[in-house]
Amino acid sequence: MPSIDRVLVVGATGRTGRHVVAAVTARGLTPVALARSESRAREELAPGTEVVVGDLTAPDTLTEAVGDVDAVIFVHGSDDDSRPESFERIDYGGVSNVLRAFGERRPRIVLQTTIFVTRRDHPFNAGGHALDWKRRSERLVRLSGAPYTIVRPGWLDAGAVGPHLRIEQGDTGEDGVSREALAGLLAEALLDDAAIGKTFEVFSGPGPATKDFTALFSEARPDASGALDAVEDTANLPLDAEPARVRDDLAHPLTPHRTHTTSRSR
């Protein structure tokens, strides 16, 4: 794999994103924080952190932001936007727009989504279909042709979390995970080829801090080549019932296109 130095952190000013910036720095890499407001980012991130200005919902603002980065870690979300369509515009649309901004390049990608992402009857999926849109963002990444890792964390900083990480597949579990430990895993996934092409849930608890990430990542089965969903996912989001915008995106995941209007979620 090509060497990695400059890492775009999407969602860098969030509570998890700030840990990711620190974790990337601790591993000798250069974090590049994507932010809508440079002044806010400089207030919230460590002094000296490189900041690039861009809006996930405005594709034209992203081309320059991704111009000289080698990899991207997505830890963004629409938590501060209560509008039902925000999950399509930000959680999904942000991934789509960043991928397209790379053009012909295929950066190393680490995408954080969530547990429950395949459990369509979960209350989190009511209203704006948050889980469906996060799952659709996973599908974009799998079909992008880029080397990727998709991480579905448990409840962030909830319960008896600690530095000892464990992973599962199939999206049936539920537990907490330390944001700090999660950030370390996300950064390690950029550097360890044992993580490539895999989707897994991650939880953490008390015990010795996880240090052998190759062994941890090797516990996960890889996704099938060209598959929409992860290796042990429930097949309950049929492609032929998806919105036209999504079907088009999946057919051309890295091709620039005209801006779509927000579609009605199914």
C-alpha cells in the first residue's frame, strides 16, 4: 500500500473527532481537520492542528480540501441538526461528496458508522431513517474501489468502558466503547493492512489496553468483493427498492454529478 502521512479527519471538532486528531498525531501522521469554521476549529483543537475549510453539503468546497491528503477518517454526524433530512444530507451526503472530490484518486478510507445500522426496526431509524442512511454510506465506501475499513462503534463513553477492545460482526451486539480507545483503533486501521476490506462492530471494557491491532483486525472476516453489505449483515435493504439518487450513486460512487435534491426516504 502507498505510504500515508496526511490524514483528512471529517468531523474533527466533534467529541470523537478530537480524540481522532490526537490519535493520528500520536502515530506520527499529520491530521488535517475539515471544518466549516476555521476559527471554531482552532478554538477546539490542539494548537498547530492544520485546518481546511469545507462544507460536507457543498461539494464545490471540498475539492481543494482533499487535494493533498493520503487518507480520510470519517467521524462526522448530523447530531446537531434536528431536521429529518439531515441524515441524508450529512451522514450519507457528506461521504458521497468527499469521495467524489477525490476524483480518480483512491485514498485509504476509515468510515465510522454505528451499531444498529442493519436493524431497520430500531427506534433510531424512525423519522429521518438515520440508520438506513448510515448503512448507505457504508455501501458507497465498499463500492468505491478504495482500500477501506468500516467501524461500527457501540455506545460512546457509556457503561464500564476501558482500553481493552473487542470486535464483533453481524450487528447483533450492544455495549459501550471508550472514545479514546475507539480513536486509537480508527487511526491504527489506516496503518494496518489486516484491517482492509473489513466491517466490524467495536466495544471496549476494563483490562489491559489493546496493543496488537493486527491480531485484533485479523479476527474479522473480510467483506465479499463487490458486495453492498458486510459479510454477516442481514439482507434487509434491497437495492431495487432504494431511492433513485442512491442507486445512481452506487453505480457511479466516485463520479462527479449535479447536486441532487433531497429525496423522500423509504
